[in-house]
Amino acid sequence: MTDTTAAGPATKPVPADAGQVARLFRLDGRVAIVTGASSGLGDRFARVLRAAGAEVVVAARRVDRLDTLAAEIGAVPVRCDVADADDREALVSTTLDRFGRIDILVNNAGISWVGAAEDEPLEEWHRVLDVNLTGLFGLTQLVARHMFERASGSIINISSMLGQVASMPVKQASYIATKGAVTNLTRQLGAEWARKGVRVNGIGPGWFRSELTVDMEDDASQTFIRRNCPMGRMGEPHELDGALLYLAGDASTYVTGQTLLVDGGWTAR
């Protein structure tokens, strides 16, 4: 909202020339960490950030896949189980030792347990929370402390549209619980760290093809999606590119605490 008081605008308007607009989505000179980068959406996120000019550190547990990705795009691979505190520390230390800064963190690592809530073993519940929520928060803390020193940074939490609605008929109580928590944690951290120069936002994908949705490739599941999604289909990984670049770069400098739903209209029903 424009300030129309006698004191004038709070900031000078930026000219909307072609070069300035193009730079909104460029990440040249910035350093990004992507967790869960060994496959699926994480692999795609790493490739997109690298293509936009960022130096990228890719992290996951499956080193062979990380090494292949890193070789293809010129990234730095770091084996990391985000549920392990020592691994989180090592990931941040390795990135800072190599590049001296962290500008972008994409918290993408995630797991799920599928089954009736009354049958979910508590050890599985804790395992999902350890990766999807506790590990995410622990890594975010480490990275944010560095970002505070420079009063600059963008943290992007990969939540889900299922942080807003139930997943029925798919039964995955612990996953749903973590994504709801991540969505609200994003609001809290976005507000809490706004004056420290660190933006915290999220992306809430709908049904996208990934390792977590391989069981949704059967005819019954595809029929369910076609009937219930306003766009009538699953999303393709490249359809998250714009949301990622928007939140990572200068196009969203006045946006924090938000989760951008990319769900084909699912939650608008």
C-alpha cells in the first residue's frame, strides 16, 4: 500500500525496465542449499536454482544419486540426514567453508507413512516428525543464524496443500500433521524474522509426481485426481519452477510468512 502522507512514499519507486524485470528471477552470486535433492522435486529444485545462476549445495542420504546430480549441474554434494543434528551442522559448515555464505535454503526433505491412523506405530510417527518437522526446524535455525549476520536470506519450506486440507482417501496422519505444522511454522518464522532481513515462505504442492506419490499412478488414483482437481490432472515438476524462483529471489522481497499453494485449484474447491 502506497504511503500518501505528507512525508511522501516510504521508498523510491524502482523503474520497470526490461533489465530490472529480468533480474527479479536471477540468482547470480547467491548460494543455495537444497535438501532431499537426490530425486523428484528436490532434484528439479536444484537444477532450476543452478540454471538461474546460483551456486547450489545438494543434500540427501543417497550419495550415489547426489554425485550424479552434482556432476550434471556443477553442484556440491553433501550427504545429510536432516534428522541427524551432526549431519545438519556438517551441511552448514561445508557450505560456509566452500562459499562463505548462504542466501537460500530449500527445506525439501520429507518422508511419509501410509496407513490408517489407528494402526500407525509410534516409532513411525516419530520418524516422520523427525525428518519433516524437527529436522527442518533444526537446519533452519542453523542457517538463519548465519543469515542474521548479513541481514539477508530466503528460506523456502516445501510444505503441501495437505497442510491445509485432509488427504482422504489417502491415510497418512503423521505426514498431514507435519505439513500443517510446517505451514504454521512458516507463518511464525516469517513474522518473527522479518526485521532481521530473513524471509521465510513456503510452497504447498498439490498432487505432483514424485517418490512420495508413486502409489498414485494407478487408474483408481488418477481417476480420483481427475474428478476432484479443478485442472483435472496431477502437476508436473516444472510447474513449480516459477514459485521457487519467485520466493528465492528479488521478485518477492516484500513477501514473508506465506505458503504459495500450487495445487491445480484443489484447495479452492
